[in-house]
Amino acid sequence: MIKQLKKDWPFHVLLLPGIILTFIFSYLPMYGLIMAFQDYNPGLGFFKSPWVGFDNFRLIFSQPQFLNTIYNTLFISFFKLVFGTLSSVVFALLLNEISSNFTKRLFQTIVYVPNFISWVIMAGILYNILSADGIVNIMLEALHIHPVQFISSPSVFPWTVIISDVWKTFGFGTVVYLAAITSIDPQLYESAIIDGAGRWKQTLYITIPTIAPIIVLMTVLALGNILNAGFDQVYNLYSPVVYSKGDIIDTFVYRLGLQNGKYNIGTTVGIFKSVVSCILISLSLFVANKVANYKVF
């Protein structure tokens, strides 16, 4: 091992800046997690604030508002995952049916562009097109449908978050599934054509079964991040009137910990989310290994 280190020392030196930055910005601030077990007072600091053990954890689990944020997070994440996967797979299958490479790349680029737009800009676009006098409500009114409060109605807001996220991100998934489709052996399609199979049966019996492991793998890996419902998106779109249906764990931690100054409670919620996310990621990697033979190490 020492011989190997001496031989590859220039590569290890190149790693040093990354290791130092990771230690300073990712590991060093972790001492602040001690606030979750204290009645933290900024005037007393970490060493003089009273120790309360697991009282902060008991407090957050007794709050109906916290349990509501868990439900909102799981609801939004679950439907983002379902609709995002379905739209990506269906659009990739449709793109595969286009024979013109120029048209295929044009549509692929159009759906991929929103992926590069930040949620700050995207929120401005959504506020304009979904407002009471926006283009969407004008079209609904022309169809004699009552205007919908997409941003300010608690019952509609979660679906606004889900659909706008699918619109922004499904282009990336489309690229992944289209790459999987193009790697299918053309001889399978040629054999199917000789047997009299049309485009629909080729898709049903060759394309979908072939890319099924990729779909399963992407879905299983996404399950590990199901508690990340999208802080940037929700924070830029929501308002106090939709907190009951739109408040997720990340925005709850931000409001409680930073805006209201309850650092110990915000840290407690953050630890809970990190532990659950770590368990989910481990389980998703285990399932991915069993289902699709995917290994990280």
C-alpha cells in the first residue's frame, strides 16, 4: 500500500483541495448538531446552553404541524416521482417513433431547456401564466370554466408544484430513457417485422421490456430522495395561505430554525430527516442491487 501511495502521490495531492473543502464546509459544521439535544441559547453558546436530551424530538413529534409537513412532503414527492417517470418514458417512446433525426433532436432540446432554468426564474414565469389574469385562466374562461387559483388555493397548490416540477425536469429523464432505447439491438426489431409485428407490438414486446430494468433502477434510486420534495421550488412559490398543504420538511425547518430563531427545533427536524433519508437511500441501493444488479461499490 505504501509503495502504491508513493507511486501515485501526485494524484493524492490533487485530491487534497477537495478533501479540505469537504472537511471545512461539510464535516466541521456538524458540531452544531448538538443543538438538537439542548435548549439552545445563542447568548450562552454550545457549551453553556442547558442539556435537554431527547425533549426536542418529543416536542416536534407532538406537533400536528410537523406531522402535516411529513404528509405534504411524501404526497408531493410521490406524485412527482410517478408523473415524472411516466411522462419521461412515454415521451421517450414517442420520440423514438420519429424517423427524422433533426425533428427528434429539436423536440429533445425543447423539453430539456427548462431543466437549466432556476426555480427563481421559473416561479416568476408560473406566477405570470397562472395568475387570475394569466394566460391559463384566460383560456379556461374562454372554455366557460371558472378561474382556478393555482398558487393561492391550498387544495390546488400541491398539484401546481407537482405538475410544474414534471414540466421542468421530465426532459432529463427523457434523455436517459431515449439513450436506453437507442442501445436496443436492431436485430430484435428486424425479427419482429419478419414475424409481422407492427410498431405498437414492437414497442409493447421489445422496447418496454428491454428498458424496464432502467425504469426500475431510476425509480428505486429516486425513492431514496423521497423526503426531498424540492425546497427551492416550494419556497419560491408558496405563501402563508397554502402552508397547510404546501409546507414541506425543508421549508418547515427553514421557517422554524432561521426565520423564527428556534435553532434547536430546526436542527432536530433536520436530524430526523437526515436519518430517515440515509435509511431510505441504503434500502433503495439494496433493492437496486437485487433488481437491476446496480452497485455503488
